[in-house]
Amino acid sequence: MAAPPSCNTVLNDLSPCLSYLSDKDPINLSTSCCHGIKELDKVVLEKKDRVTVCECIKSVLPEIGTIDNSRVQILLTKCGTKHKFLPRISSNMNCTK
């Protein structure tokens, strides 16, 4: 059984997507964004992994700023992930669900 991804890994994989998720880049999903999302998709097979990803995002949300949640699921779909591992992102999200 593999260890959950580190927060640094999560942030590195997710960082190319932040301008899209924060609605600062209304159109483009970069290749590096989809690559990072697909890398995360490979490691979120178990609930503990998804909780780790969620907690990491929640911990840096004050630095990231507002996320357009309508773009989260679009991102996962457009990048072709198997798992819908990103919840509605907010400072009060419950990462255990």
C-alpha cells in the first residue's frame, strides 16, 4: 500500500491549474495542468489519499484565494481523470467525506 501524496506533491501537481481554477484564465487548460491532475489521479485510489489531497488544498486556500467551483469538475473531465477527487473547494469543506 502506497503512502498518501505529500502536500508538496499535491501543490506542485495542482499549481499549473490555479489560474484556471481561480477564473484568472477563462479559457486555457495548460498541458502541465492536466499532467499534474493526472498524476494526482493516480494516487487517490483510497479514501486516505483523497483526504490528504483535500486537507492540503484546504490548508493553502487562504494563499490561493477564491476558487471557481464550477471549473473544478470541468477540469477533471477535460483532463480525463478516472476519479472525481476534488471536492467543492472552500475553507469550510469537510475533507473526511
